[in-house]
Amino acid sequence: MILKSLAATAALLFAAQAASDQPIEVMILGTYHFANPGLDMHNAEIDDVLSPHRQKEVVAVVDALARFKPTRVAVEAHADELPSRSLPGYAEYLAGKHGQNRNEIHQIGFRLASQMKHGHVYGIDADGEFPFEALQLYAAANGRAEQLQQAVDEIGVRTQRFEERARTASVGELLREMNEPAHIRDDHAWYMRTLSYGAGKAQPGAHLVASWTARNIEICARLVQLAKPGDRIVVVYGAGHSHLLRQCVQDLPGWKLVEPNEYLPGAAASADILSATIAALDTAVFDSFNQCKSPEQLQKNASFFAPDVEFYHDIAGVTWTRQELIANTEKNACGNYTRELIPGTLRVFPIGDFGAIEQGVHRFCQTATGKCEGMADFVMVWRKQDNAWQITRVLSYGHRPNDSP
């Protein structure tokens, strides 16, 4: 009876608190590591965030996040021994003693808090195990070492793609892409696939996932203990943590998850970002096409096309595979002519959760003479999968002399 009374009292108190408390709004901003500390299995190498053009991009990101009007900023730093979890480094930052620190804690967290005139920035990080060695030992003992290595290599491929994207994308664009919910789910799926490693009581995959989850729950617990009713909190954290931290926020009564992409630069101009992305891809495709006499460039050109790409040509007919397409390119184009996009003709249209349509006009120039004698309209359908873009369909039509209307 006493337990029932306590439970009923607790329920009433909880209901009263939930009714009176203002909601707590939290934005989980997943980031890459600006300073590249080398703590992950694969670490991206990108240009210096302290360079003038990157600093302008960081300022644009912070200005955009300031529109959220955060009341607190929490970051990936340990602070269990510090009063109120307040980081002393922030006071040094405000005093101009931080120097040229590349870390995203300084570049985004401290800068945002300073702009909002906050007195503190809070560390909420927690230690945790990552028992990957046990997973490796199990895989080796059960004939799955190569399969596990392929999963690790997949992270390397994603890191390489990120590095390539960073050559043309702004800091804001990079952050927008890694904070897309679909991208966050894809990242977390890597951990979930390790659940297949185990049998009976030996469950190294489950142990790894549980350990990773436990660390993120501890991080979230520190966030909960820090927050006050009505707070609007920006959490700046490595993007690998995003899925579990977002899930924790969504599961908390009276808490609201705020999407960072509602505020990051380009939220009102996502079409411009997509157009810039496809334009950069178009340049990359045909840079390799124009140099395809080199086997390495021909192979690079092939990588932009899906294995089952369909190519429709109003004169030459149809090819149904990448192998056929590249064979025709090698036979007919390489060393014979190059392609140029006619300025002002490129148009890009989004396709929901699939990718984009690229449309334009291009001309073809003889390699030997440099004369551009032919032109045509084209359409390419791009698919974005696992944060990589490939062409699935090509239409090349309306071939005509270069001086035709």
C-alpha cells in the first residue's frame, strides 16, 4: 500500500512538473573534428580551419546558429571535476588567451557562446569502452576477419569521400550534409551491423554496441542534469554521437529536438547547394573524361557511373552497363575529342530522397585541332547513396553543328 501511495504521489508530482515546466529545446550539432586529433579509426585530412576563407565560413555558421538564440552551449569535453561543469578554457577564450586553437569546441562552441554573451560553456563528455579488439578476435576465430576488415575499410572510403567533398564545400555545407537525418542513420548503421558478430553467450558485437550506447547515455545524463526548464541548448559533438544523443533527447518528456539544418547556412538556399554540388561533380566527371587517354583517368571517369547505368544516345543508340559505356568512351573519345559545358546552360532539379537531375548543353572539341564542331543537349540522373553520388541514367540528344541554334 505504501509503495502504491508513493507511486501515485510521484505520478502526480511528475504530471504537475510536466505541466508547469517550459520545454527544453536541444540542437545536437554533429561536427567533424576541425583539428583532426587522430582519435577515430580513420581521420579526415582537410585544409586548415584557421585559413581566412575557412574563418569566414565558420563565422557564417556561428551567425546562423545564433538565430536559434541558445541559452547554453555544451561541448565534447570532460568536466566531471569542475564546478557546475563550466570549462575554464572559455574564460581564457574571452580574455583572448586561447591563441589559434583549431578545435571545433573553440571555433564553434566558444565563439557561439561569446556571441550570445554567455558566462559559461559546459563540458558533458563521458569516458567509455570501445571493445573493438574483442570483436576482431571473434572475427578472426570464426573466419570473418576479412569481412570485418571490409567494414573498417568502408569507414576509410567514407572518410576519403568527405575529404574530396571538403575541397569544394564550405564548412556550413559540410555540417549540413552530416546533420541530414538520413546521413546520421547511415553512420549509426555501421555500429548496428556489428551485432551479427557473436553466438550464444559470446556476443562481442552486442558488447561493442552496448558500450557505445552506454557512453552516449552517460553524455546525455550530464546534459539532463545541466538543463533547466526553458533552456535552448546547442550541443557541439562529434557526428558519430549524433544518432544516440538525438534519440535520447527525443525520448525525454518535455524535451524537443531542434534540427540544426533549420539554422545552418543554406537552409533557405538548399537548391543552390545542390546546384553547386552537381556542378562540381560535372566538372570532375568531364575532367577525367577529357584526360581518359590515361588509364588512371579512365578508371576515375568510370567511378562516377553506376554499374547498371543506362546511356541513351540519339545517334549511337543505347548501352546498358558501365562496362559498355566505358568501352565506348575508350574506343571513340579518349585522345580524339574533349567535352566542354556551354556556360549558362546547366540546370539542376532535386529528386526527393534519391538525388538530382542535371540538364545542360555541351560541345565537343577535336583534340588534334582544338576546333569545337559539334554540340548536343544532355540529361544526367544522379543518385546519392551512402553520401556518394553516381550517375544512373544519361541522355545525349539533339546533336548538331556547333553554330546551330
